[in-house]
Amino acid sequence: MNDARESSPAAERNKQPILEVLERVLPPQGLVLEIGSGTGQHVAHFAQALPALHFQPSEMDRARHRSIEAWTAAERLTNVRAPLAIDLLAQPWPITAADAILCINVIHISPWETTLGLMAGAAALLPAGGPLVTYGPYLRNGSHTSPSNEAFDASLRSRNPCWGVRDIDAVAEVAGRVGLQLDELIAMPANNFTLVWRKIRPT
Ligand SMILES: C[S@@+](CC[C@H](N)C(=O)[O-])C[C@H]1O[C@@H](n2cnc3c(N)ncnc32)[C@H](O)[C@@H]1O
């Protein structure tokens, strides 16, 4: 047991449903960048299940890098790189290429500007057709998809007025400006969605 491993109950619950989408939408090989890796549970789970891919975790909170590294070490993974510190509010990112990008439960727990940064950075990094996979709660056509999401949104905004559940159309508008198109919308457990964005034109 490596004591530096932190554990998030939400990540423990959603890692397998997300993996089942990733198995289908990620390229068969190449480098997958994760933005906001948190504890590192997700990247460890995905890397173990998808050994032909290499994973680059990142977390702007450097205090969490030990946990990410501990998960990688505990699972004896050889396809996970050391974490980077990527802040979506700062460009350029300290990485020059990635074949796919993951961003789980970040868009609503950060200011709207991080979504702008995510889309701009992803568009700069991804090859044509490359996926950006985002996961979390979203509004659809301006409405919450459940009372629990509405309550969650209110609690987020009370913690930080700049946070909040975003509307898929608003995110799509920002993505479209930089050449990313919503390719798939997958309903997930607990009123979440996985969104698969693909780069359709060079930036
Ligand atoms: C609720 S945690 C999710 C962590 C992990 N992806 C998960 O699902 O367990 C929110 C994440 O958003 C990230 N985040 C917030 N603002 C950010 C920013 N400006 N740039 C990059 N990441 C940011 C945090 O560092 C944190 O990893």
C-alpha cells in the first residue's frame, strides 16, 4: 500500500463507465493528455486497461502530483508519464503534441475562462480528427437535466460565483470558434454526460 494515494469516491464510481466510452473513442495508440488529473485514479485505471496507449497526466495543484505518481507506481504502470502542471488559464501548455485529451469534472468547477483555455489549447495540440473528451454535468438547451444537478449548480455557485454547470450549446459555440466540433454526446450515470469533441479543421 502506497500511502500517498488519495482517493475520490466520485472518481471510483465513474472511472469504469468513462473507460467504457474511452475504449471506443480513443485512438488505438498514441499519447493521451489528461487535464486536471486530481488524485490520479482515473489515469491509472485507464492506463491499466489500455496498455497500447501512453498517458500524460497533468494537475495544476502540484501538491497532488505525489498521489498521481503513487497510483502509477502502485499499479506498476509503465505507460504513464510523470505529471505536468497545466493551468488552463495559461497558454501555451508545456507539451507540444497529444493524440487525444481528457478533461473530467473540470469545466463546472472552474471559471468559464478555463473552458476557453481548454478549447484553445486542445485545438492547438490535437491532430485533425483527434478527440477531446470532457465529462461532467451540463445543461441542455438552457435547462438542468435533473433536480440534483440544479442543486449541485447552486452549491457550486455559492462556493465560488465563477463556477457553475455549463450549457452544452455555450461550450459548443466556444469550441466551434477554434475548430472543434461536438461529435458525440453520451448520457452517463448520475445525470452526467461524456462529450466527445473532434478537431475538424486546422487552427
Ligand atoms: C473536482 S476536481 C476533478 C479531478 C479529477 N479529474 C476527477 O474527476 O476526480 C477539479 C479539477 O479541476 C482542475 N482545475 C480547476 N481549475 C483549473 C485550471 N485553471 N486549469 C487546470 N485545471 C483546473 C483542478 O486542478 C482539479 O483537478
